[in-house]
Amino acid sequence: MPDSRSGLAAKSYAVFAKDWRQEIRSRFALNTILMFGVTTLTIVSFSLGKAGLPAKFQAALFWIIMFFSSTAALAQVFVREEEAGTSLALKLHTDPTAVYLGKFAFNLILLILLAVIITPLYFVFTDATTTRIPAFLSVLALGIICMGAASTLVAAIIAKAAMRGALFAVLSFPILILPLILLVEATTKVMSEVSVGGIAAPVQGLFAYAVIMITASLMLFKFVWQE
């Protein structure tokens, strides 16, 4: 780890790099989210068959798959520290803000990789279509940031709990219900070819949520982490 004179960015990167090296060796989180996502998507596509669904249902299915696939592994970002006994070293030698930012960056990478796999497969396996690719990618990016910010804080809260997996999903859903509603609304409008002005409201709501959640997480994480 960088010493105390190192900048916040260097410390945050050190936390991220440590987690990424561990993930490359074990590939637990990557395999979990990808297998869960692909399996869920395959079941959904076979269940739907050739039946056409309205854009609102297509958008809802997409974000349901993204949410539950992410909850399968994002909780591990702090659980591994507790299981390996390294959480105390991080608490003693690393600034809490750097820990949060490093873990947040790691979760973002996992979510980006999940989206890269799930998104094209979703459009291939279902009858969902859109010509508004830049708008869809913008909504997807905001969704990833919102999910990453909230899930990182929740993962820190439940790290010492016995039933971590179930508790993570239970705590994440109430926090993410608002952005999920906004994401479904924005994605529905993108798939329905609504004008850019028509999707401005949910996009602004997602941006505001992301800013508020990241700010609140940075303020609260110190107390959660050092508890």
C-alpha cells in the first residue's frame, strides 16, 4: 500500500489493483455474475419464445436481469476482506475514502463486464430493438454508476453478517428501487424511439441519484467501515 503521503488517487488505485489481482487469480465474481446473467437471460428467452412484448416489459426484464446478476457477486468486495483477515490492515493503513473509491471502481468494472456480455445477448435472444444506441448506452452507463455506488456501501454494511448473499439483495433493492424505476422508464422511451427531450426527465433523475448516492456513501462509509 502507498504510505500516508501518497495521494488519494494512488491509494484508491492500490485498493482497486489488489482486488483486481485477487479476482484474476480466483475469477469468483466474474464467473458468478456472468454465469448467473447468461443463465437468467437464456431462461427468459426460452420462456418468451417468439412472443412479442411491449417496450416497457422488455426494459423491465433487462434491468431485472442486470440487478439480480449483479447481486450474485458484488457483495464479495468486502466479504473477501473479512474472510482473509485483511480488513483490519486496510482500516489501519488506508484512508476510508480511498477504500470506498477503490472498491467502487472494482464494482464498476464488474458491472461493465456484465453489461458488455448481457446487453448484446439480450438483444439477440429477445425481440428488443432500438436505433438509439448512444441514448441507450448513456442510460446503461448511468444505471451502472447508480448500481455500483449503492451496492458498494451495502456490501460494506453486510460484510460481517452471517447470511450475506440474501441480506445483500434484501438491502440493495429498497435503495435501488428508485433508480430501477427511472432506468425502466428511460429504457422504455429509448426502445420506443421517443425524442431526446422525452427521456430527459428520467436521465436527469438518474444523474441526480448517482451524485447523491456517491456523496452520501463517501460521507457515511467512514462510520460503516470503522464500526
